[in-house]
Amino acid sequence: MAAFKYQLSNRIGPLTVEDYRKLARRAVPDMAWAYLDYGAEDMQTMEANRSAFARYSFKRKVLTGNEARDLSVTIGGEDVSLPVILAPTGTVGLQHWEGERGVAQAAERAGTLSVVSTVGSYSFEEVAEGTARDHYFQLYPWRDLNSGRHDLTLSLIARAQAAGYKAMFVTVDVPVIGNRQTERQRGMGNPPIITPARVLNGAMKPKWWIKFLQHQRISSPNVIDRRGAAAAIAALRKTYTMMRPELTWDDFSVMREHWDGPLYIKGVLHADDAAKAVDLGATGVVVSNHGGRQLDGDVAGLDALPAIAARIGDRAEVLLDGGIRRGSDVVKALCLGADAVMIGRPYLYGMAAAGPAGVEHIIEIFRQEIARTMTLMGVGSLKELDTSWLLPSNTVVPID
Ligand SMILES: Cc1cc2nc3c(=O)[nH]c(=O)nc-3n(C[C@H](O)[C@H](O)[C@H](O)COP(=O)(O)O)c2cc1C
């Protein structure tokens, strides 16, 4: 890997995740933005995800002679060049027509992997065919409304396995859809409500609009036939549902049984749940509140992390997502016990603003920021990161 150059870039253009966020806001219509950037109810969980990081400061050292060069980690048996992978996000085609395929291609160009959503705007097969590496896939556990069986879920697992996906991430924090009222107010309900004003708003983003009409990457081809989407959605609703509050650990065991490879449970915040998942055969746990899109008032992932890492860290992988916007956030998460993190909105900002090249740049921004943070701390290797490098902010340090 090329050595890092810790120079301040003279590049004109976006340099940070927040820069991309501003560009993304201008690039897509209000409906797409509402889906991307808002959360549930009063968005307290979203806010908690962000503010949790500021509650820790670094206890750096000097003259250590250390420089962080190698940021690579292994997740689910696959090597990635930095401890950041891309979280599953639905309907990426709404942000940019190249959708999940473009995101996965950008991830592999940047030396990492993408977790492809069940409700992506490209099918598992399309992403697999368009990429050189095998990526990971995310499963929503659908259930057949009539028989209560797992036919659709099992067929998705079989298809992902056949297409070469390396690891399965089962998302368990959507027993019902979170109350994303801000999203609904802007027409992004289920089904979306299209008004003349919203069509006009879309047309005012001509670059987005033309590609949107040309490619129409908005449905979920894993579960819906792209042609005749409206009829297919109605038929699907009568037969299957993704939101079933009655799912239990027995259902999780069924999925474990049918997936031959690393399996992660995504959406865990309680150490008891993490331990249970590992007891039932999970390779790892994603400590996550779905980016604040589900339960408002949820604990921040970062705050749930230490107890979970303490409980299962010696026998399973621990990933964290939610609110990560800087390399220093990644380093704090690793100090508190994460093996790696996932980012959601940051790469969607890159995608909305600049397509796959934007995603690649976002990953490079994280790489530079992580390396620089560690070197400034006096840390040379990810293995050295632990709680001894952190101090809770605003703590009064005893004078001895
Ligand atoms: C627009 C959007 C769509 C999402 N869709 C999914 C999904 O299909 N499956 C899933 O497991 N998580 C989904 N998530 C949650 C992400 O996987 C991840 O947990 C979250 O984005 C992390 O928080 P961050 O956006 O602050 O990085 C979605 C998140 C966003 C922002």
C-alpha cells in the first residue's frame, strides 16, 4: 500500500464528509434527500449517535516514533485495507442511477467491501456480475403471510450464496418500520406520494432527473419484478411482509442453518442479545440503531459498544455503525472495542454528489483521517487501540 502523505490537500472541492453532505443536498430532489438524511420521530437517536463521539477525548503520547501505515483488517475472513466497510442502504438508485453496483465497484477500488441491501435498486446478481470481488449481503427476514414460512427469505439466501456473496448480515431491528414522519411528510411513504410539485422539484435537478427517467432504478428487484413495479408491489404486499414483530431467535436459527458462511446480526444494542446471537452461531454483531431511523430514544451505538465488546469480543467480531463522520470517530470506536465500523449516509452523500467516484473519495477521506489521527496520537498499529487511549471529555482528572 502506498504510504500516506499527511499533506493538506490543495484540492478545490469537497474535503470532508460534511462537504459531500452539502453537495448531495443540492444534487437530489427533496424526496430522495428526505429518504437519505432524516431519521425517526424527533431524531434524538440520530443526534445521540453523533454526540456520543464528542464525549471522548484522546490521551495521546509524543515521541513514540510510531506512524500508522497499515490500516488493514480481516472481516468475515476477507481482507480490507481499512477498518471501514459500507453499510447496507436501500434504494441507492434514488440517489444516483448506478446504485448498489456503483457503490460496490467504488468500495473495491478503494480496497474495501460493501454490504448489499435486500431492498437495493440492483439485484444481488447484478451487483455480483458487475464487481470483481465477492461482497457481503444484507437480509431482511421476510415471511410468507399465508403460511408463516420463510420461503422468500430462504430463496434470497440461496440466490446470494449462488452469486458468491461471502457473508450474510441479518438485520433484526425492523420488526415494524420506524416512524419516519419527516420522510413521509415529503412524500417518501410506502407507497411514495407523487404530486405535480414533487415532479417539478425532481425536474429542477435536470442531471438527476434525466438519469432517473432513463434508468428508473427505484424498485427492489430482489423481491419485485422491475417491470410493472406497481402491480408487483401490490401482489408482494398480499403475500409477504418484511416487518414481522413475531420473529424470534428460532427464526434466526433457521437463517443460520441455511447460510453457509460468516453471519452477522445487525441492529443489536444489548449485550444479552449479542451473546445470544453468538451462542446461536453468529460470527459477529453489528452494534447499530439503524442510523437513528428506527426507535427514537435508542441508545447511541457507541454507548452500547463497550458492554457488548466486553461480553463477546473474545469470541466474535464486533462492528459498529451510526453517526461516524470522521476518521477520529472510527479510531474512538476501535478504542472502545470495535473490530471495524460501517458507514451509511457518508457514502450516500458521496454517491448523490458525485456517483461512484464520490464514494471512492469518501473512503479515501476516512483512510487519511484515520491514519493521521493515529499518528498524531502516537499509535502505529490498530492492534494498539484500546480504552487506555481515551478520556471521557469534561472529566475532572484527579490531581495527584
Ligand atoms: C437511506 C438509508 C437506507 C438504509 N437501508 C437499510 C437497509 O436496507 N438495510 C439495513 O440493514 N440497514 C439500512 N440502513 C441502515 C444502515 O445500514 C446503517 O445502519 C446506518 O446508515 C448507519 O448510520 P449512518 O448513516 O449514520 O452511518 C439504511 C440507512 C440509510 C441512511
